[in-house]
Amino acid sequence: MATKKTEQFNAVGRRKKSIARVKMIPNGTGVITINARDINDYFALDTFKFIVRQPLELVNLTNKVDIIVRVNGGGVNGQAGAIRLGIARNLVKMDENMKKELKDAGFLTRDARAKERKKPGLKKARKSPQFSKR
């Protein structure tokens, strides 16, 4: 029995310590599943849901593709940013004509900002101990 394999696209997005493996299935219903949970269950705040959906809304594909995500590491903000990058990269794989629009919006740029390392003699990366004159 031959089963028809549906076309799908895979990409990886990273932000801070978060790594998101994003699988996009065209001709879907707009379902976004993150770590086997619905997006509304995974992200409590609407801000993070908005960040994840930004690339889809830009190219008007919000209810036309299904997305399955495996994400780990970091916090919720980093994970949302990593998922956004993975979705944007998948959209480019799906249709090369979307690249300019996504790039101009800044969704294809890897945000390289990360936590600065702690320096010796300081309390954190830049915070120094309280000065005492005597």
C-alpha cells in the first residue's frame, strides 16, 4: 500500500541558549504545536505567541501551514525568538520570493546577543563590589 508523502520543511532557529527545531507542513490548518503542546498551552503571555506568529502574518500564511516545534534550553523569551527564526527560515525554503520581505523585517537575522560572562573581582559581568573608603 503506497502512502503519499506530504512535503515538509525543516529548519533550526537559535536565540540566547534556546534551540528550536521547526517542521513546517504546507496546506495545513494553522495549528502550531510546541513540544507536543498547543501554542496557547505552552506560552502563557500573548506577547510570546505574537513573536512566534510574526513571520506568518507578514506573508499571510497564518492559517495555511501547520508547524511542529521541538524547543529546549533558555527561557520563554529566547525560545519564542528561536521559534520565530526557525519559522522564517522554513518560509524561505518554501518560497524563495518571501526572502526579501522577511529579511527587511529582520526575521532572518540571528540575534547574537547573549549573557556576558562574569569577570573576576566583580559581582556580575560589570557590577563592582560596594566601595568602602575605610
